[in-house]
Amino acid sequence: METADCIVVGAGVVGLAVARTMAAAGREVLVLEAEPRIGEHTSSRNSEVIHAGLYYKKGTLRQHLFPRAPQLLYAYCAEHGVPHRRLGKLVVARRAEEVEPLRRHMMHATEAGLDDLTWLEPDEARELEPNLACHAAYLSPSSGIVDSHSLMLAYQAELESYGGTVALRAPVTGGEVMSQGVCIEVGGAEPMTLMCKTLINCAGHGAPPLARAIAGMPASAVPRGYFRRGVYFGVTSRPFKRLIYPMHGPGGMDIHAVVDLAGNVRFGPDVKWIDRLDYSVDPSRAEAFYRSIRSFWPGLPDGVLSPAYAGIRPKITGPDEPPADFVIQGPRDHGIPHLVNLFGIESPGLTSSLAIGEYVAKLLGLKAHMPMPMQAVPAAE
């Protein structure tokens, strides 16, 4: 039987961030990824937004990770040459009855530690974005975008510089808790059994099934997994320079406008609960997009939306349940000293990836090595 020090299962953006943090803290790290490439699922099928932390409820792990999470990410991107841009986000009230909820929304974000938000009247918002129609808005200048693939490559390169390894086409099929660690079974072309001192489950959609496949893991501590797909549609024009997020009900968001690093604009995501991984985009869903987008961009022409891509969030609550917080289980949560499980790491997982790595390291009693503080980093161009 082969042995390993620390195994991270899953080479998405969170798994790679956790792995580079563990390696920087002095552990020998092996990342096992079932797919032939890193970041094949959630990490490469998202809006690539760097969130500022505007929406998270008090007392949640999501809120706990902010505002440090984007600070760490901006610093890392600047230090490692990862393409990114702090372009700003407008959160908008499309109807008069949304103005007061929007004020409360901004107040909540300010109380959570964001001190750079600016309230905008309709004419002030249009000065920034002439195609925007709204009754009010507020600007979050520290929101931005990042090249997620370049970020994952940077995490991988740093991991490897510390002596870590990423093994592709290496699915973990099960395991067993032992006194000296966790024994896991690895499939693929060359199946093997590995004994590791520490196992960190960052398998995304596969995290709950993997946890259930580990003998000795309490079944009551493993949530059920769900798939929530959202599709995006793009346009060839460039109607906005910033992220546009409309209000939709108390504390929620509707289909929004996302700008990528090339200046292209996409709209989404919508919501559909599905029972398996399926990244197809039904062109007929565009009809609902036109109605939603015209509530803040009335000048959207007919027939210009084209399917872009779909992403699937690794949810741990279903359509009729309240949304779940991030769940990061350490030894104190399930009683296993060698195991950490990450469940339901959806948005803002990309933004939080370094902060999550830091959090996991602390759960295991390690000191994380993080980038310099954001205030020491020049603003992105």
C-alpha cells in the first residue's frame, strides 16, 4: 500500500487553493482529480466575478470569509500576474418599490464592513452606464472579474513549486477511516490504494457521494447533494462596462449582466433544478431572458441573444428548502481527526478560494501563508 501525507480530492479552484495553502504550510500534498483537466465543472462554468461580499447573512461562514476573501484574491492576482480587473458593480432598483429595499441592502453591506459603496440616483447611474434604466442604484467599486483558468493554473504552479502534485484521471471511489489516517481507493487506468495522514474532500458536486463512500464517516453528517443549473446568453454588442445586478425580492438577485476581461457581455444565470450533470443550453430559454433584461436595459433588440454556456451549482439544499451556507467540516464536527469535508461550496467559492484555504489550514492547526494585504497592492487597471 502506498502512503501519502495530505491528499486533496478535486482540482477545481477551491481544491487547488486549499492544496497550495497546505503545501505552503509545509505539508506534502497530492491532488487527485477524476477528470482529464483541472477545473472541468463549477470552476470553469461561472461568471468569474470577484464578489465584494454584499449579500451574505450575519453569522454565516460566507460572511465570516468577507471582506478578507476578495482582498486576498486581488493581492494574489497582482502578485502572480493573473488577469483580473476591478471594474465595479451596480446593484439596481428597476421599480420604485425596490428603492427602499435597495437602501436596506446597501446598509447591510456597509454594516458588514464595506465602506466604499456609493448611492446613485437614476441620472447618476446613467452617467456611468448610459444604457441602464433604473429608479436607483448603488456602486460597489471593489467588485471585479478574474480569469478563472489562469487563476487555477497559478494555484497549481505554486502548489508544484512547494513540491505538490496534481494527478488527473484519478477518481477516488471510496475509503475507510483508520487509526493512522484515511485509506482511499483510487480508480482510473492504474488503480491503487493510498493511506494518507490527512484527507481533504473538495470534490464539488461529488463531495457528498465521496463522504458517504468513506467507511467510518458518520452518515448523519453528510448532506444530500442537488444540481441547480443556470444558463447564460451573450450579445455581440457591449452595452455595459460594469457588472449590473438587479434587485429581485428581499435580498435576492435576478438575471444580471456580466462583463468579461475582453469586454464581452453575458446575461444570466436562470435557475433549473436537474437530477444529473447536464451542461446543455436550451435556446428557447432566451424568451424569459428578454423580458428580464429589458427591465434594466429596455433597448435590448430582438433576436440578439445567443446561447453561451451553462453552469451547475453544487447545492446541498433542494428547491423547497432555504439556501444552505458553506459547510466546511473539520475534526470537531464529525469526530475524525484526519478528514475535512467541503460541502455546498458554490458562489462565492471562486472569490473565497484563498480564504477557504486559510480556513481549512486553521481547522487542521496549520498557519497559512497568504498574499500581502490588498492595501499594499495597486488597483487593477
